Amino acid sequence: MYTLKSLPRVATLALALSLASPTVFAQPVFDAPANGFRGEVVSRGQNVVPGSDAEVIGRQFVPGQQVTLLRGDTVLNATPYVVDAEGNFKGKVAIPADAVPGQQPVIVRASQPSAAAVLSLRVSPNLPLSGQQNFNQTSAKLVQGLYQSAYSAASNAVFVTAAVGRPPVTQSQLLKLDPKTLKVTAKITPAEVPGGKGGAVFAVYGVGVDDANGNVWVTNTRQDTVAVYRQKDLSLVRQFDVGTVPHARDVVVDGRHGKVFASAAGEDHLSVFDARTLQPLEPITLASGVDDKKFVPMSLVLDEAAGKLFTVSIGTPEAAVIDTTTGKVEKVIDLGNSISASGVAYDASAGRLYVASQGTDNLLIVDVASGKVLHDVPVGAGALNVAFEPVSKLAYVTNRGAGTVTVVDGNGKVVGNLDGGTFPNHVREDGKGNVFAVNKSRDAQDPKGDRITRISTRAN
């Protein structure tokens, strides 16, 4: 039998410590995981720029989990977020003033039980307002829910669409404006959808003019279709059946070839119609050059003289060139640094395509012949649509998140960054030196929203 006195000195010390101290077990590196974890994290904020805050929201986490955000080795939230009983959490992250704009990967680390996810946090470029003194701007308040506009040379009028809220949409109008005074000269509310719930109407979103036949075409995005109205008095010419164009977005009219093209956003094709008979024609399928991906068309722009139609894909970084006579896709252009492309414009004199991308907050200037991206221009959060004005040879980009209209020349230089009001949505040129920009409002009381603004250079 051993006694403490009979043990060697080292052994005696070790035994004494073991008796005096509680047993300590190291936490396993691979502890119990959150099996079946489906948590996801998104960032919120229309304009997350260096030096601002981003709201971070988590869903489908395990109640009680503690969540830490890391960029590299840096912890972004000093105090971990705690997931509530519904599996959600919410917090704010400070974006450093020296943050580089772009899609920043952030590791989302959860414990008790362990899990991980990746948040793609978009930091947008912060362009100060500039160049206002070089532009004429005339603005008018219209109706709530403005979406798009189109200028008719034959009628010397601007047609504007408006729709408010989510389905069932009961408030929508097609407006006809005097382009000089911006006064409304005619307006209509679309008809109710037969059998529709809650008094839903054929709400209007996209718009294109047919000066050869005196019509104006609109897209009814919520009803997956299109409609035709008379330019003169906005009387209905034809309402196409529900489902004719899935999630119809843009519509343009090729008066020279007598065709109408509408983008089926969410699908991989363009719907085509005969502009005179209003009969559907063979659709144009758009095949993506990206493996296992779909070319999802958004905005459309025409070069009538050359018989070319251009569109961009929100699902892939691509643009397509289409022969309007044959309906054949001539080429698909790899855009490179483009996420969620939505806006497109064309400079026929230089053969250049202008592409606005919401996910990368940029304007790409592309040489169509070579397919080469010539300039990649940061313009602001949520670059949504773009118009090329041929008199001044400037491109105008509406940045919905930043609340600006950025003006860019053919060399990729920003020559103006104008206040676009609340949620700039769309811009369209008239071919005479003017562009018409429309924005949406936060609500019916928003004084800076639901406006149309005519913009031109001082030289014009």
C-alpha cells in the first residue's frame, strides 16, 4: 500500500493536483453538428456602400444558436447574434470605409449546434453627385407606381406605364404625355382580369410604340401576357390571353419588318408577334453558352436599320444578337463581370452595346463585332436600366439602389451623376437629344417618387 510519503516527489505533486482540481475536458474540434441544417443569410439595404451599415437577416437556423460573421479572420459582430425561437436572427454590420466594392464572401459561423453558411455581401460603389450644371432637367409628378416610358415620333408623345403593389394589382394606368410640358393628355385604367381575384386588372409594366400602325404595346407581367392600345386615344385594340408571354417584361416594335418582340423573363425565349395582324409568330429560343444555365432575357433594344435585336440575360453573364428578319440568334456574347444584367442600350454608329447589371453595380461597354468588353464602369447600387442618347452620344443609367442617374460617355468616363429621386426605374431616349427617366416612390406621400424627368445636355 502506497502512501503520499512513500511516492516519488513528482508523482506526489501530480496526485495532489488531480485531487485538488476538477476534471477539465477539451471541447472537440468536430463537435455535434446541426444535422439537416438549412439556414440561409441575406443582406438588406438598397445602397450598402463603404462606411455604411448592412442589415443581415438569417432564417431557418436552430433556435438558440449563436451566430458569428467573419470576413477572413476578422469578426464582424463583436457580440454573437442569438437565433430566436422561430429560427431567425437580425443584426447590423458596419462596412469599413476602405471596403472594396464587389460581392464580398462572409462566413456565417453558428454554434450550439455547429453549422456554417456563406453570405454574399454586396458592397456598392459610392459615387458622389456631379455634373448637374451640365444638364437640363425638367420633372413632373405623375401617378403612383411608374415603371417604363416610350417615345413616339409619330404622335410626338411619351407613353408611361404604372402599376401599384403585388397581386392582385388593382391600381394601374397607361398614360400619354406631352413631351415638352410633361402634362398628361390621356390616360386609361386596364380592364379587369376575367375571373381574377380581388378586382385585379391587366396591370401594365413594359411599353413599346408601333408608329407604323399607330399602336402602343404593353406587357401585363402579372398575367403573363401583352396588350395593344391605340396611340391616338388609348382605346384597347387587343388584350391577349393570360399566359401568352410568361412573366412578360420588355416589348419593342420593329416597324421596318413589322414584328413585335417581348421578353419572357424567367424563360429562355422571346415571344414574337406580327405588328399588323397581331398574330403570334414563332418564338426565338435563346441558348446559353454557360453549362447547365439558362439565358433569361430582360431588356430589349433594336437597331431597325440593320435589322438587329439585342437582349441581355439576368441568369447568366451574357448578351445576345438576333437577326430580326430570320429570327436567328447570330451570337451570344460573354460579358464577364456581370451579375443579374437587366438593362441594355445600343450605339449603332459605333457598334457598341451598353449593359447595366444590378448585381455588379456597373455599366459594361461592349464592342459587338469582337465581343470584347471595352469598359467596365462602376455606376452605383442596383444599376437597372440604360439608354443611349445618339445626339450627345451619352449613356444614361438608372441606379435604383443609389437613387441616381449616371451619365457615361463612350470612353467609359462618368460625365455626370444626377439625383434620380426615389428608386429610379427606367430611362428611354427620344432620338432628339432628350431622355425620359421615371422613378418609383416609397409610398403615396413620397415627394421625390413617381416622377418623370426629361434630361438633356446644356448643349442641346
